[in-house]
Amino acid sequence: MNGRNGIEKLRVGIACGGTGGHLFPGIALAEAFEKVNWEPLLFVAGTRIESFGLSSQSGLRTLTLPIRGFNFAGSVSFLSRLYKAYKLARSFCQEVGVRAVIGTGGYVSVPVILAARQLGIPTFLHESNAIPGRANRLLARMVDRVFVGLGPALSHIKARKVTVTGTPVRIEFLRERRTPQECRRELGLDPEADVLLVMGGSQGAMAINDLVLHSLEMIHRYLPQLQIIHVTGPRDYSRVRAQYKQRRMNHIILEFATQMPLVMRAASLAVARAGASTLAELAVMGVPAILIPYPHAVRNHQNFNAKFYERAGGVVVLPQSGATPGVFAELVCSLLANTARLSAMSEAIVRLAVPEAADRIVEIVSEVVVNSLKTAGANGRLRTGVVDISAVS
């Protein structure tokens, strides 16, 4: 894409497909690159959560790669898809002139980073979790720079250069300035009554859905004015919605929250898994939470994420193994009845927020690309993310 006066935008490839934990930091990075006049190109996998997450991002250019899952254990079909994805990513990067590639973890990052390395394009990774995932552990030694969202990840990743930046959060969260009362009114709720936000991550969590459903009567008995916003995930929406129809509580049931900043700002307390992207969003919004880490997460990374936030005082961790309806209901009621503690938790989780994370990453990527172009003999105008075509072609 050419701008005025023969100036071409620099293009950055962002491999962020698969789950919301990879997609949403990728979208946040794309927004930050656009602010300095780069053109972001997203590599995705064509999952349902991507359709939801990208529904409000019509201006972003995407390329769907033919790869699902991550399995090197003798899977011929996986290796075949990986090779096809690698060839497609390589061809695309060459065709459009990608100047940098950053992966946010997950299986989509693998073929894209490998293709970029083969082409001599500067490569980067972002790891949101306290314990790095398989893809990022595999790729970390190959890339020019690794960014991590949480300090504990430093001792678990081996790379040339690692920088703690925080986890990128979409700009819509940073721009949400309404009060909780205003957001509740916007959602059709009582602006003065507390709101419990329930969410199980981008794909939902049946265990959390069941726990909440089985606790509703006990919670309602002690907190009859409590309102609930329940984000079920796509697989459990119909069942959960039918269960709530039998309840007297004021509630909103969503398959997926397309206006998550509005929903979070309305909440007095959240119940969630402990994915790093969700935690970064809760921190930016100042929402205290009860975290129920997914017990089968790779290397138990959600538990490490949750403990990091718990040590700071912003959340309470409730292991799924001990999350009975009675224990859960008592915890919810005790927290919502203690406004001083909720306020302290909100202040604590806000202190973990890094709203400038995406901008930090863009600044470093730009610096590396500038240096690589200069090394190659280019003298481009890169101050704002643009480059003279004659200098690099």
C-alpha cells in the first residue's frame, strides 16, 4: 500500500490465530502498529473465536493458514499441514514485502516464524503467560527478540534477548472511560446493584458454567439484588440460557462478549479462568476477580498466572478441585459484602496493568527493523513507520 510522495507503509506480519489468548494480543499489536503508520497483516487459523474477535476489525487484512492443533508426535497429517502453511506464509511475506514478523504463541506462529527466518525477515515473539507454551519454547532461540507479559516467564525461556513488556490490550479497553453505573445502564441493568461477571475464556468453560448454575440459589438467598452477566462460550450457550430462564435473578447471557470493555466496566467482581490475556484486560479495567485456573492447561500455566496476580492482591484463586457450589457461593457473597476489600483488590490489580505494552513492543520492533534496513544499505525514513520505496527495493 503506497502513501503520498512515493512512500510505502512498512508491513508487519502478526501470527496470532487459534484461541483468544493469541488473537487478542495480536489485534492489540495491530492497532498499535497502525498508530505509527505500519500496515499489519494477521495470520490466523479460521477458528470460530477468530470470527467473533475479528467481527469489529473489518479494516485488518488477514490470511488464513491451513493448520490446526500442535502435534509433532509422528502425525503425518500435521506435518503436511505445517509444510503447506509454511509455504503459504513464505509466499505471502515475499509477495507483500513484510519487513517484520511477530508471533503471539500457538501453532499458527510456527510456520510463519520459520518462513520469515528463511527469508531473512526480523522475527519476534510475545509470550503472555508466566510459563511459556510449546510453540514459543520451540521458536524462542530462533528469533531476534522475545517479549514477555509477566516477569516469571524470564526464567523459563531461552532466547537471544528477552524483554518484559506486559501483555498488549486492545485499544477499546484503554478508551473505556464510563463509570460502572453508566455501563450497567447501557446494558439495561440496575445501575446501583452489584454485577457478577462470569466468563470461561474465549472458548467458554463448562465446569465454571456448571459451578455458577449450581450456586445461584445460595447466592440469591444472601444477595437478592445481585445481577449476573454470564459469558458462556459458543458450546454451552443454549443450555446455560435455558437454566437462567428458571431463575429470578436479573441476568444477561452472552455467547461471546463483543463489547467486553463495557461488560467488564459494569462488573463489581469477575469469575474467570486465568488466561494471561483475560488477566491483562481485567487489570486495565480494575476488576477484582475469583480465578479458577484451567487444571489441564499446558504446563499448568494458568495456575502460575493466577498465583502471580494473587500475590499482588488483585484476585482470589479457587482451584477447580475445591470449587464446590457451597465454597464458591460463600466466597462470592463474602467478597461482594466487603466493599473495602473489593476496593483494595481493584487498586491492586490496576497496579499490574501495563496499558502501554503494545506501544513498547512496536517501538522495539521499529528500532530493530530500522537497524536491519540500514545494515542492508537502506537509508529509509522510518521515524513514523514509513520508508522510501527507492531506499529498500
